[in-house]
Amino acid sequence: MLGAVSSGHYTDKKSNLIDHHQKTLKELGLSDLQTRRLRGDLIQMYKLANNLEKKNQQLIY
């Protein structure tokens, strides 16, 4: 099979890319996507709990 790539090779490349990306974020002092999303969710819940933002509040309840 010409041009066939083993799934192990693809997984290794993807893993190396993810590791490099995480290392770059750490070097720049930036958070990963999961942490940024969690932070944004916590900020939004704080705003809603303290009546700082009333948009779409009924959607949560």
C-alpha cells in the first residue's frame, strides 16, 4: 500500500504536537483551553449569582 501511514505514526506526531503546544503555552505563561473555559464559566456564574449580569438568566434555571 503506497502512501499508507500507520496509526501509530499519526498518534506519535499528534502527541508530539500537543506536547509542543503545551510547552509553548507554559513558556509564554498562558493557560490551556480547558483552564480558560473553566475560568470563563466561573466568572459568568459569579456575575449571575451577584446580579451583575441578567442576560439569559432564565436559561440556566
